[in-house]
Amino acid sequence: MSCDFTVDHAGTWYGPTWNASRGVFSWVLGQIAELTTDPEVAAVLRGHVADQDSMFFLSWYPVEQGAEIVRVITGPLREVLEGENEHVRAVVSDLIAMAEGWAAATDVFPLSLPWRFIRQDTGEVMRYHNAERPLDIVFDAVHDVELPEELGYPQISVADDGYEVSAVEFDGVVPAAGLRLLGDPYNGPLGHRIEG
């Protein structure tokens, strides 16, 4: 059985999900509990391990506790990881990269959307819709690009002439004048325009 650790940052749109086997997931939570200097964080993580939880979200906890968990992942956990086998090092290195992104996250970018979106509109306005939740990605004033029918788990950053999109089976820059996210009940609408 696999488990999910969502590295979501409250107040931002950053929220990639790390997926690992129960064994690696529990080992990571246990290591963070051992390596933290915050007794409350240690107690929370030990509770997750004892309950054999299969999901963990950083946003469940105050930002200070999330920051402490991220500090442990990007620092002491990385050092402990050197003594582990190659498989564990490879899997946990993905979590470390996500934690580094959490630490660098701003209000919006990098934007990580852990869902699949299907293209609905073409032309200058390109809309991608998610059927699981009320969320649409809308690229405004799109020109000179061939976009896929589906964007799977996209990560979006600002580029010089649009938005850099990394998704399942698509990596490229979408030359657009703006980006809108519509309909999300948790984070609210987002509107961003490319300057210039």
C-alpha cells in the first residue's frame, strides 16, 4: 500500500504530493520525529506512525510546525539518508526537492496542481477543466503553441514570455499574456498577468 505526503504551503498554491510505500513513508515520519527539536512536532509525527496513517498534509499544522518539518527534511534527514540503500535515497530525494520548493514558495509560484485537466477551449483563450473539483486553468492570449489535450499534475512557473508548464507527457512554455485559476473553493481565484 502506498502513502501520500502532501507538501502544501498554507497561503500559497504550492502543494505537490510525495507518494511512497508505507515502509518508507513511516520511516520518514519516524526520522523527522527523532530529528526535530520541537516536542510538539515529534508527538504529531509519532502519532501518525502509531496510527498507521496513509496521508499527511503540512497544511494541517501551523506554519511554524510546517517550517520545522521542512527544516528537518532538507537538513538532518538528508544527512541520515546517506546511510540508507539506493532505493530509499532515490525515493526520499523527491520529498527533499518538494520540501525545498515549499521553503521557496511565494503567494503563487511555483504552482503545483495535483490533478488532471482536460482541454476544453482552443484559440486565444485556452481552458483546461478538472472534473474532480471545480477548478479550471485558463491561459489568456495564447499564441503559436500546440498544447496537449490533457495536463496531468501540472507544475506552473512564470517564464519570460509566458508560463513554464511541466506535466505528465508535456514540458514547455505556454506563450500567454495571463493565467487564471477559477473555481477553487480552498485557495480562491487566481489572476496573474505577464508584465510587458
